[in-house]
Amino acid sequence: MISAKSKGVIHLILALRDIHKSFGEKKVLTGVSFTAESGKAFGLLGRNGAGKTTSIRILMGVFPADSGDVLMDGKPLDHKKVGIGYLPEERGLYPKKKIIDQLVYFAQLKGMKTQDAVKACDRWLERLGMSEYRDKRLDTLSKGNQQKIQLVTALAHDPEIVILDEPFSGLDPINAMLLKDVVKEEIGRGKIVLFSSHQMSYIEEFCDAIAIINKGQVAITGELHAIKREYPRDRLAIRSPEAGRIAAAFPGRTEQAENGELILKLESPTEKMDVLRRLAERFDIDEARVFEPSLNDIFAQYAGD
């Protein structure tokens, strides 16, 4: 297996095209399609049972689709040539085994020679601040540190595709920050990074594009910024110590958001500049901007019943 960097590839495109999958009489996926690019993070979202895990397993080659294609740069994905690193939501390591032994074992399963595997695993243990646990048993570690060991199994073999399923689960703020740095580094190295998470704040922070799966179909996919701009731009989000006075000046047109912002409904998007000018002239304004829906809002719309 040769990494994208060593091959000089600067842009990879992973595509699922019209994927169908049934288990017995149950149709799980009915035409799933989405595209992810290297050097960017892609969010795969959906409620439990929507089809995310089945899509990931087909992508990884755990089992085949009934129909449809998994393509890399327009050609069928060859798992012997393209490395995939997977961080599962449910951890799959051996609690009674020495950490370095099982890390090297998993790296060998991904095609690495023993000597290369040891060096790569030690590099990652050092990067994650885990070198002191190298020769410990896994069950002596905290849940957060076990999560970091699991992450090494996903990254040690330098895969082109990195799939992270609820990667921040169980991490304290310091370790979450460390994982954020690692993910950003992998994106910067030209990897295709797929996130699957219910923690929308992380998806918004990392992901350039998303796909929301609902009942085995892609309800919406595309660049997150473009999806947000498709919503009517007829509301302003305002931060001001005079929020009460602003609400009184625009009766029936404001509401308080959970984050403390005042949301002002415009009579039409063309009114925006006039209202902003009036606000600046009459009130103490800390911030005023066009309101865009959060990813939580978008998810609720497209993943709901």
C-alpha cells in the first residue's frame, strides 16, 4: 500500500454511487450517493438506524452492496491499494493484551512490515502523549486513553481514507483538543476524512461538506456553507446589551435564541441594509449579522420523521 503523498497524488475523490443494500426483506439503503474529497472533512449524518453504519461497512469492504459502486477517482475502490483507517464507535481492542503488541498486530493486518509497524506505532504513541503506556495492558488505561490507543490503530498504517465514528466520545477537553489537532493534521496531509457523529458542533467545526441519510436515502448532501445559504436570508442575529429595547422597537418580529442572540425577522431580505443602519444609529450593537441555520436546525429538518 502506497500513501497518497508518496504517490504524488494531490487530489482524491471518493464517491458512493446509487448504493442499494437489503438484509433479507429489509431494505437498508435505497440509492445512497455522496462524494468526499481529499484534504477536506466530510460529515456523514443520520439518526440511529438511518443507514450510516451500513454505508461505512460497504465503503470498507466488510460486505458488498447489492448494487451501486464505490469509486476512487472514478474507478472501483481497490482495498489492496487504498488504505482505510477506521475508528469505530464501539471499541474493538483486547483489554488484557499489551498495548504495543496489539497495535503492531493491527498494523500488520493492514499490510505493514513488523519493523515499520513498531516505528509507526511508537511515533503515534509519542504524538498522543501515550509512550509511557506502551508496555501496559489496555485495561489499565482510562476510557479516554483507550480511545487514543484505538485512534493509533486507525492511523498507524498511513491510510488515504480515515473514518471516524463518534471520535470525541469519552474524551475530556484536553484530549478532545489533542484529537482536533491530529484530525486537522490528517486533513492537511491530503487525507479523505469522514466523520460520523451526533455532536453537531464538531461536524460544523471540521466538515466542509455533509450528507444526511434518512431511512436509507440521502436527504441532502453538498457543501455545508452552500446548504446554509439556500435558506431564506430574512433574519438578523443581533448581540446587544439593549436587546429588550430592540425587541420593543420591532414588536412581534423578534425572538430570543438559546445562545442569547436576538433574532429579528425582516419583512423581506431587501430590508437588511436599512434595518442594520437603523439598529446602528439607535442602539448599542455588539454584533449584527444575517442569521444562518445551525447544523442542528438542518439535521432536524432532514433527519426527522
